[in-house]
Amino acid sequence: MAGFVLFASPAFALEISVDVLGRLSPADVVILGEIHDNPEHHRNQAMAVAAIQPRALVFEMLTPQKAMQTPPDRSDAAALARAFDWQSSGWPDFAMYHPIFAAAPEARVYGGDLPRGDARRAVSDGAASVFGADAPKYGLGPPLSPQDQSVREAEQRDAHCNALPEDLLAGMVEAQRLRDAALARAVVQALDETGGPVAVITGSGHARVDRGVPAVLARVAPQVRVLSVGQIETPAAAELPYDLWIVTPPAPRDDPCAAFTADPPQGG
């Protein structure tokens, strides 16, 4: 495939090889999904960011307050990690993320994460009440359809190793919806302040075009060109909910269910 990859749409969603990340079609927003603990996914994101050279980087791993602590010199990984208090954040080793920051050293850094207390309040009080006055604009006003709600609850059940109480599943769906909306809000701010392009570093769950950040952006900024790239570890049996996707080998890891706790995990 020479030149740019054609801008994908649901009718043209396709699996790509890693080298295509160096020649993606131009877009206002490129959402680069990941499985958080897979080092290969972060190397791939850094490759894409180096090619895009975005004016803004939005990280799911940073709150807006932490993003404001980004030092001018991003070459020192240890100093950057200290500025973000990464060690206490619960995210995987910063060494995997540092090349993404270094790939666009002039890009303005934004945070799309929420304080943990906000996510927990969404579980009990609903996403709309936590998000604030713009909740309807970001799709958090009306309830999901019964079918959609059921599918999302089943995904939360599976993601948490069937260990969550059934009456908590609806709240976990609300927390996920809140995170999607918060990331989209950070993207809108980044576009307004820098003009784009914007690269978004987030879990592949948030990169879904059917319900993740791209779907929220389609509501609040329909004129914006969004390209979603998902990264997964299992070959897909059917078309996946991304514009483009990459299948990588699984990262070595312990059984996540063995160490499962009832605390809501970071990100999606």
C-alpha cells in the first residue's frame, strides 16, 4: 500500500500492518488504542505519533491537572514521571509511555482522566450528574437502550472476571460512559486551543467507533475528521469497531483474574 491509507469508514474498516502507522490518512483527531500493559502497543503508538506530529497529545492516563505539570524538556523520562506522579497512578511502567511523549516534543499535553472519586460517584450517581451541565451535549442525558445496556453490562461482567455483584454492573457502565465523555471533552479543548491535529492515547475500549470517544465526538463536533486505530491481541472473528486495527502477540502477564479486586480498574 503506497502513500496514505484511505480514510476509513465503517464500510471500509480493515486490519492493517504496523508499518501503515507511519502513513495514516490525515485526520483532525487520531485515536490510538492500546492494551495498557502491552509494550508493543506503546511502541506502535510512538511510531504513529512521530509520523503525525500532532499539535496536541491527549492521554487517558493524565488528569487535566497533571497534564499541566508537563515540563518543557521531555527527554528525561524519570523527571517526566516525577512531574506526573506516575508511580502512584496505578498505570503500567512509564518507560513504555515515555517514547510517545518524546515522539512529539512540541505537542501540548492534555489530560482526559478523571479523579478516582469522580469515577466512583458515576457508579453510584450516574455519569450525567458527575459530568455537569454539558452532559446532554455529550450523550450522557438519556439512558441507553435496554439491549445496549445489557451488552455493556455483559462486557463489564467479563472484564471483571465475573466477580462483580450484579447490582454494580450498571454503575460500571456509567463510569465507562463518563470516561468516554471526559476524553472527548479534552479532545475538543485541545482542538479549540491548538487547531489540531490531536493524537489520543487511550485504551482500545475507548477507541471504539460505535460507543467510545469517536461516537461522542460525532455528537459534539460532527465536522471533525476522526480516525480510530484499535490494537488487540486476539485475531478478530469478525469486523471490529475501529476504522483500522492491528493484531499483536499478547504481552506476557499473570492471570488478571487471580489478582482481581473489586476496585474499579483504570481506563478501558
